[in-house]
Amino acid sequence: MPKRFGKVAVLMGGLSAEREVSLKSGQAVLEGLLRQGVNAIGIDADEQTLLRLQTENFDRVFIVLHGRGGEDGVIQGGLESIGMPYTGAGVTACAIAMDKVLTKHIWRSYGLPTADFCDVRSIEELKGVTDKLGLPLYVKASHEGSSVGVVKVSAEEELEPAWREANKYDESVLIEGFNSGDELTVSILAGKALPVIRIKAFNEFYDYEAKYESDQTEYICPAGLSEAMETGVRELAEKAFAVIQGTGWGRVDVMLDSDGKPQLLEVNMVPGMTDHSLVPMAAKAVGMSFDELIIKILEDSLYGSVKNQQEERL
């Protein structure tokens, strides 16, 4: 019953480094909702968005804003301040997940596996990093997604230039130990893990080009894991999502180490929804079409504007 959702704003675009990806994701979601008869309108988010949502009498919001301002709890807090229901996780979970360093500290406190790391905020703090983490390693902007500001470092002399590149995007730079195994990703829907996808990128690693532009990247689902391994990775992803108070939908990224053991990378609270995106692939593996998926995500917004259920589950 499309009418139960009322007038739906699909928030996309915005001002983050992931704007272009967000516009593609948002357009796909918008078209899917319209195909099903939902009264949906796309909005390129700006400083007038909250006012527009109120004055134009929207009933709820489907958030497809990637990166800062949309995936970090900012828009979620704004929507709660005006009592507007929205899709996905609440303020706390989004704020935590957007901070890769904080997320890893929380996972460690719960005994969940994640690669060794350093939070480096100055050139001086680079001293001793390779002694601790070894080589190669990854340098990442702590508060960016879509592999923005990510550099693989294979030699000591590459470390400072890589740090400077990531530091353009973020004061906090995560430097993370290298895992040599396969990259896996686990989509979360209604708090439950969908089938694992194994990613085989033809670039040196799964970077922006591999994610959004290349047709050579392979996505393997079923992932070819043993039944026990598949179950274990899915359970790990559910725990990783839950301990940072994640609700609704999202995606947990995992790398296998040299011993084939899973190591958590990060959580995405508003994953991509483009034709190269992973959540729709995982949903398709269980017989769910893209249109069915976005309706399932939108249904989450029917349970109230403030994510009180989040605290009730803890």
C-alpha cells in the first residue's frame, strides 16, 4: 500500500566528497519508489532542506546521502528535531560508524576482530608506525567513505605523502595494518545479515574506480565460503553492526587475514544504491528485487521519527 508512506522525500547529493555517488544512488531509489506508486520527490540536500520538508508537508524521508552531513548523524539529528521519520540508523550509530577510529576502538572493547591501527594527526606521529604495523599498510581519512582519501603504502618513503593526501580530507588519519586475504562485504537489512559477497578487484585494491566505474570488478555471491565460514562472517557482521547501535539497514566490510580469519574494516550506514552497489546484489541473492528492497528499507521509517527503539533493544 504505497499510500501508507504519504509524501516521501528522497534526500541525495549534498556537499560531501561522495556527492556524485549519492546523486546516482538517490536517483535509483527515487525511480524505484515511483515505479511502485509511492509519492516520492527527490531533493538535493542543502541548508534549506529541513525548512522545505516542513513547509512542503513531507511525511518521511528516505536518506540516500553518503558521507559527511548524511551518514554521520547530522541530518538524522536535524530530522529528529522536526519530528520527521527517516530510514536507517539513528544519530548515535551514524556518528560512530562515520568515525573509523572510534568504531575500531568500540569493536576492540567488545572483543571483535579488527586489524591493528594507529590514529595519526600529525607528521610527527608517523614515527614508529611501520615498526608497529609493518608493510604494506593502508592510510585512510577517518571520516570519509567510498575509498575517498585511501592510499596503499608499500614502502617507508610512501608513508608521509600518503598521510598528507588523506589529511586533505580529514584531521584524523587512520593507518591500518594490511590483510592479505579476500575482501568480503555483508549487507544488513532489518538488523539481519544477507548473504556474503566476495569482491575481486582488478585494481591494486577496492578503490573508488573499482567501486563505481570499473566493469572488471567481480562480485561473487554466494561467496564460495564453507557453510560454517559463511555463518560465522554473517554473525560477526551482525554483532559489529549491533554494538555500535546500528538499526535498520547498512553494510559491514570485512577482510580475511593471511590465516583466513575475518577482520572487520568499517560500517556504512547509508550504503550505495547504484547499479554497481552491493546491498541490492545481496538482496537479489535471496530473491528480493531492488524495488522490494527499497520498500523494505522505507518501512523502517514507519516506526517513529526518533529512534527510541534503538535504546529499547540495548
